[in-house]
Amino acid sequence: MLTDNSREHFIALYLDGAHQVVSYSTISIGTATTAIVHPREVFQRAILVGAVAMVVAHNHPSGILTPSNEDYKVTERLRDAGTLLGIKLLDHVIVSDAAHLSIIDNCGR
């Protein structure tokens, strides 16, 4: 649970070859309905810590886990950037106080 669940928070977990967390970063803290995410900020730390994979996540303050079109677009942009850099995006998870949803595993995009 986030201490400030009134705004969207976008975070990244950076993983080594055994998929163990080697670092993490809060990429963006936005508004009640959006958080700005750019691949440059997401992959900067990944490169610095030598990550080979990552998982990103953000919360939906509304509690509704349905991904927005922008959620899908961000996932695709990060997946494409990761492919170019050799850093695999394993998942993009949406969380609320009560549940979570994997965009990659459950949404077929």
C-alpha cells in the first residue's frame, strides 16, 4: 500500500540475470489520473546498475485496475526500448490497495 495513494506513482524494479532485484527507482509521481513516463528515465538507472531485466508498476488511485490506452502505449514503448538495449521488460503491473493486474500476462497486448 502506498502512503500517498491519491496520485499515480510509476516505479521500476531492476533485475540481474537471476531476476533478483538489484535496484529500484520511482520514475514519476503524477496526478490522480496520470504519471509522465519516458523510456529515458526508466532505462537510465537500468544501464547504470547493469540490469538485464525489469518490472515496472504504477498505481490507479481510483482502485479500478483496467489499463488505459496510455498504459498499453507505455508498455509497448518500454518493451521496444528494452529490446533495443538488451534489457527485457518482464511485466507492467497496475496496483490498487486491494488488488493488482499484470498488463503483459493478462491483457494480451
